[in-house]
Amino acid sequence: MPNGKPAEKRRAILDAAITVFARQGFHSARVSDIA
């Protein structure tokens, strides 16, 4: 994860989560897939 403002980190995590949820579904997603 790049260093930066907390808001930027939060946005990057949310973007990754949305991508994983779209591909795998909420119940199949793991934190390690998002991180």
C-alpha cells in the first residue's frame, strides 16, 4: 500500500474491495484478496 493520506489509503482499499466483490461475490471475498 502506498504511503499517503489516510483518505487515499481508504479509497484504495475500497476500490480493491469493490473489484473483488464484483468478481467473487461478497461471501467468497477474503481480506487477503483485498489487501
